[in-house]
Amino acid sequence: MTAMFAETAAQLSPSPGLWIVLISAALTDNILLTRFLGMCPFLSISKQLKSAFGMGLAVMVVTGFTCVLNYLLYIYVLLPLTPYGVPAESLKLILFIVVIAGFVQLLEMVIERISLKLYFSLGIFLPLITVNCAILGASLFMVNNVAGKGYDGWDVLVYGFGAGAGWFLAIMLMAGIRHRIAGGKVPAGLQGVGITLIITGIMAMAFTIFQGMIRT
Amino acid sequence: MTEPGKTLSPSRALWTQLWQENPIFRQVLGICSALAVTNLVFNTALMCAGLIWATTLSSFTVSLIRNYIPTRIRVMVQVLIISAYVIVVDIAFRAFFFEAHKDIAAYVGLIITNCIVLGRLEGFAMKNRPIAAAADGLGAGLGYSLILMSIAFVRELLGFGTLLKNTPWEVHLLTAWEPGVTETWWRNWTIMVVPPGAFFVLAIAVWIARSWSLRQEARAEAGKPSSSPGKPEEASA
Amino acid sequence: MKLNVNSPGYVLVFAAVVSTVFTAGIMTLHAVSESAATASAQLYEQKSLVDVFKLGANRELGDREIRDLYEQSIRQLDIPLVDPQTGKAFNSSDPNASPLSPRTYVARNSGGTIIGYAVPVSGIGFWSRIDGYLAVTSDFSTVIGIVFTRHQETPGLGGRITEPRWRKQFEGLDITLPGADKPSIYIGGDKPTSDDSPRHGRYVDAITGATGTSSAVNRFLNRDIEAIRRAAREAGLLDNTK
């Protein structure tokens, strides 16, 4: 199947430029506004700018590294084992989760050792993001992109960090907006989650503008 | 959330999950993955079936071996168990619902990290007996499905004008059966089939539910003997 | 003896057992469902081919009838079809090739005459890869129909490429090469106003609101049409109309 990937990549257009990968990952194909992933923490943590920053940064770092790790494992370990009866498609789910969980644990330990300050601004969010759908989703979409758009290793790197950056951007924007409208008049039924969803919808509409940036 | 340590009978657990603690209404948990598939009713139905299956059976399984799971690897084991059932669903869909599976494959996988499923395992299944845990999982799944199906109903109807599109039971309620040959007065609301539409519909659903439950709470307050006298009944809008 | 659930030894054993059970379970499941999954995929492919060759309307046909129609009229092409210029393969002749490799199909009527060929077309759409079959007459000059088997375009917008109404425009389209670096077909752009217009018989309306998908499909269809004609000439198919 690795050969099929190479074949696909060669037959379709050459792997898209890194800028396009970045723009589509962060803006047009935004993992939160277009793909609906990572909403739980997004809705609850976007209340304060400071925590939004910490969470967003954590998500970006973890998504970037785990995308690359998962890519390497998928291509060089899981796929070569397919002829031996190992169902790559089904097992990749669990493989990715294990990698993400492991990486997050590792990162938490490392940050705690290096800088307590960093730990308090970033590290405390780490346990929360092990099950953030966005991170697993990014890895799953990465596999789709490798098969469907011929992404290679560098593309995946940019894609991983780009997708995380897109999530980061979305949560920062939301925190800023919520900060601004705090104290505004919101109907009782819409307070909290309701109004945040409406704002998210409007942001999603706004982000579709970026589709014009990519000319196929 | 149910009080920890208190074991509930299966029927009470089911009922509590389904309405009073309906996750979507109260905490809007786990909407992530599933919102993307709500532009078509059939895809949503499949997704909900998968979720109900995964939540019920993994609650049951986790509860069954709850006393043997080491604390340290607790979350990983829970995730592994959920994955097993989700993979079963994925394989089943690929075999029997090939065309729909193409659209929803990525999101079926994401059931594994669905906050609701994990929430029920951690919050209930680890502390209760298998049958009760299964009922709790079933209730959570059903409550979740109720919301998603409602959203999908609205989105597909307004966005495509049909219901159960791409199935043998497709009905065209608003658009013509032969577009191009005959037309109806209806113009599809494309916003409903793209992501922003899902956010708006969900926001409205939350608004309705919250307003309703706030009104219930206010009524309950007014009914209590300790509430301030002379408080007028809330006029229904 | 009370079981210490948290002792390191136990944790290790537990983890090992759970992982083994899990992996074994998944592998068994896979082995068991493999045939059902392949059958489903196969039926889907057959449905698309029956549709693209206009052998019957999908809405009215049952699974049995689709299989029968396929068995009667459609076969995989038995010679390789490769574009000499780009090397793109439209049909591999290796009988053991993976199910993912490109396949061209030939449809024959009851008399044995070739109705046409269904050639795989693919390219990157607006979101991701789009795959489909283009059915052409035996002289590779006119389109019989087009079908899209895989895509990830926006439902309701780019996703409308699968709608019969949009695809119907392709029937009878002229795909001979006009030469001078002109495209064979036009999706979107100026509608031809007269019979003398160079776009006459080659034009298809784009999808409103789906400019990205429409131009992507335009691009890769034109590219593939050129490649297919080169490959057909190379394989000697353009000379015989039997």
C-alpha cells in the first residue's frame, strides 16, 4: 500500500506547495470551524484569554508532533504489516490514541522539569487534551490527505502544526469576542453555550472567505 | 452528574440519563464529532446507532471488569474497550452501508474520543453494576441521538428539501422530484448543509431547551413554600 | 490472597492480556467480515458501471439485477492502457493487481459489439481526491456518461457532481481533441451561442456556488481525456470500432 501511495502521489498533481498546505490546514479546512472537532474544550475554556492561550498553545504543539509521529508509524510500521493480516485501517485508530496519550504524558513530564512557569501556563491543560477530538481527528485527516492528496512527510509536518494553529486561532478569537461581549444583554436561554455557538457559526461563515485564497 | 458511589437501578439510570441529565442540553458535551454528519438524516441515524452501541456495550464491559482495572492505566483501558466496539461498528458500516460509510468514516472513528462515552465510563460504569451501567450508557446514547436526529431533520429538510436522501425511502418534501423538469417554490438553504448551519441549528436547539428548563426551574421555585410571596407566575410566551 | 490491582506486576500482565485480546479480536473480526466488505465494494463498483454505460436506471434496479447486467455486458479490458507521454495507467493488465489499481471496462451489447469503454478518471477536487469513470464510445470521440465514485466535496455544493441532473449534461459530449492547446471540454465559462462556436457540443454548466470543484473537475477531466486518447491510440483501440 505504500507503493499505492507513491503511485497516487505521482499520478495526481505534485504534492501541493507548503503554503497551500498551511493555509488549508489553518484556515479553509479549519479543524474546529469546518470539521467541528475540539468543541468541548473550546466552549468551556474560551471564557478567559489567558487560559485560551495556554490551551491553544498546548493543542498546537501536541497536534503538530503527534501528526508527524503518527504519519511515520503509519507508513513505516502499520502499512508494511498489512500483508501479514494486520488490518491497518482498523488498528490505526488505537495506535494513534496510544501515541497521543503517550506523547502528552511525556510532554507533561518534560515541561514540569524544565520550567514551572511554563507548566502552569501550558502544562495543566495537557491531561485535558488527550481526549480532545481535534488531535485524533487531525491524525485521521492526515491519513486521508496522504492517500487522497499525496502529502509527503514535510506536508504532514506543516499540516499538523497548521491544523493546531488553526484551532489556536479560533479559540483566541472566541476568547477575545467573549471578553468583549461580557456584560452584554444575552437572552437567558442563550447564555453561555448558546451564544458561543452562534458566534462560532458566524466565525465559521467568515472563515469560508479564505477558500478564495486557494486556486486549484 | 449522578452522585458518585450511589448505585442506581437500571430503569432509573436510563431515565435520568435520557432527560434530566441529558448531556447535550446540560453540558453540550460530545457534540464535536457528530455535528459534521448532521446534514443528512440517514448518516446521522447510522452515527447514532454506532454511538448507542459503543456507549452501552463499553459501559457494560467496563463495569464488568471494574474491580480488576489498575488505576494507573484506567483511562487507557477504557479507551481500548471503546475502540473495540467502535471498530466493530466501522467494519459493519463498511460491509453493509458502503455508500454512507464513505461520508462518515472519519467521524465514526472519533466516537472513541467522544466526551460523552468517556464521561459515562468514568462517572458511572466504574462505580456501578453492569446492568445499571449498560442502562446508563443506553440512556446517554439515546438522549444524544434525540438531539442529533432533530438537528439533522432540520438541516436536511431546509438544506436539501428532502428526508432520508440517498436511501430507498427518500422523500422530497420541499424540492421537486425531478429538478429541471418540475420545480417547486422552495429554494434550498445551502447554509444548512455547510458547517455554520450546524452551529446555528444547535444554538437554537440549546436555546429552546434551556429556556424550557429555566422556566421549569422558575415554576418549581414559585411552587416552593419558601419562595417569596406574591411572586407572579411566569407568563408563557 | 487479595489481588493487589495496583502492583506493577499485575499492571503489566493486565495490560498485556488486554492488548492481546483486543488485537486478536480485531483481527478475527476483520477476517470474518472481509468477504462481506469486498462484496459491498464490488456491488458499488458494478452499480456505478451499469449506471455510466446507461444499461439501466439505478433507482429501479435491485442488487441481483445489477449483478446480472454487469455479468452479461461488462468486462475488464484485457490489454494494458497506458499513456505513453505521462505514463499514467488507465488499465493494468496484471490479473493479480490490487483492487486499487486502475481498471478500464468494456461494455458489449448482446450481439458482441462494443458499446464503449469506461475509463477511470481522477484528480484533486476542491477538498480531496475525486475518482470516477468516464464512459466513451468505442472510437473515443463521444461521451456516453460520467459517474463519480469517490469524492469529499462539500455536500450540496461541490457534492452535486454526483447528481444525475448535472451528469446528464455530459452525455453526447464531443471529446475529440480540437488541437492547438485547446481543451476538449468546457465546464463553466461562456455558454456557446451558435453551432459554429468552438465550444459547441463540448460545454457543460458549472455548479452554482461550487466554482472550486467545477474548475478542478474541468482541469483534471481535460487532462485525463487527452491522456486517454493518447493511451487508446498507443493500444491500437482508436483504429478498430469492432
